[in-house]
Amino acid sequence: MAKVAFIGLGNMGGPMAINLVKAGHAVTAFDLSAAALTQVKAEGAVVAATALEAVTGAEFVISMLPAGKHVLGLYLGEQGVAANISKDALVIDCSTIDADSARKVGAGLAAQGIAFIDAPVSGGVGGAKAGTLTFIVGGDAAHFERANTVLGNMGKNLFHAGDVGAGQVAKICNNMLLSILMVGTSEALQMGVDNGLDPKVLSDIMLKSSGRNWTLELYNPCPDVMPTVPSSNGYQGGFMVDLMAKDLGLALEAAMQSNSSTPMGALARSLYVAHQRAGNGKLDFSSIFKLFEKKAG
């Protein structure tokens, strides 16, 4: 079993770190939240007072942070931890950030003789807790193979997308498509309801027809069609609108850099940002269904 430093214990990072502990790894964790540290300590992790302390002596350094600026600051900033990371360690950043930031971190660490991969995840909080995440990895093939030692204890699907930064590109392509599917499914279901159809019956019809997609199969946005998904629990849990809006912003930045045409992605971002600004940022992203509901009065 490995010595692992885990930095960033939010809704995703906390359960991921706990799964590493359960798998038998020696996990030293750090987060700015005392409550988050208390939770992982109760599960058997060692709590560090600083990020510098956490990474010292670690074989794997895993980070799960909100944005590129946080990842850059952690590793390469004035108070960065790179100098304390062993030259034999592998750094794995699981944050969803822009590909350029991932490449900068990779290059900065490589200049100091430290291996790095970007490994953003798909699967949401439920997948993080269950240990069934999908990891989309960018980096050297040998580093990808080595990372399986720990990634396999947090997820069930591991993909090598290409060089450093490729994991981020693949992740935002996936999430852009997911947002489009969710918007389209929501408006189709609501149109059916507006015309007198039972949303469960309509969902069953589309599942057996050409409109079949992941949202209909596993994550129906209409309340009370599926009992175990966020839409049937007041849109609590899951993947927040705030995060989807962030990922769609990253997707449009990438599209601009590559001169890619993404009109559906741009429209989806506009709809999610409007939904976010209406006060729904903390709800699950399937709550976009509410945008299409007929308002009383």
C-alpha cells in the first residue's frame, strides 16, 4: 500500500480520500475546512496542519481543487509545495480546470524532476462515495500505469486520453455534451407534459426510441419519474448547477482557442448561467428542467 497525500476534501475529494483509506493506503490529508479534516480523520486518515506537511514523504500527491488558479498556487505559487515533494513521487491532479493550467503545472513540476498527470473525474458525488468514478487521464503512459495503484481504489473506469492536459479536454467535451442532452431531454419532457402526457410513460417511450440517452436512462430530470435521482429529491445532491456552468465556461474557452464551432454548447452555457443567476446554483444540474416549467399566473 502507498503513502498518499490528499489535498482538497470537498464533496468529491473527501469521499475519494476515504476510499483510499479503506483500501489500506496511508493517507495524509489537508484542507482549509476543519470540518472536512475531522470527517476524514474519523475514517482513519492522518490530518496535516499544512499542505507542505501533507506532501512530505508521499509517494502519490493527489489534489482536488476548485479552479486552475488554486492548482497553480498549490504547486507553483510562492507558498507552493513543489519543493517538498519527493522526486520519486507522482502528482495526480483530479480537479476540473483549463488544460493550459494543467500543462503549466505539469511543465513546472517536470522542471523540478517531478512526474505529473491530470486526471479529472466523471461520476459525481455518488460515484465518489461508491468508488465508481471515471478517471480521464492526461500524461505519460508509464505515469498512467503507475497511477492505477491509487486510481483503481477510487474509480472503476480509467482512460488514458493523451499527453498532459488531454484529460481536461476530454472531460469538458463530455460535460458539454451532457449539458446539451440534459437541456434537450428537459424541454422534450416538459412539452409532453404540457400536452397532457404522463412524463414516465413518455420517458419509457423515448427510452425505446431514437431519443434514448443517458439522462433518460439514469438521471431523469422530471420529478417522480425515477425515485433515486436528485429530481425526485428537490434537486438536492448530485452535480451542482454552479459546477456545470463552470465546466461549460471551460469548454467555450477551449473552443475559442481551437476555433471550434460549438453553438449548442454556447446555448447550453447561456441557459445554465441564467438558471444559476436565478438562484439555483446549488441545485443539481438536472434542475434545468425547472427552466421549462409553465409558471402559474
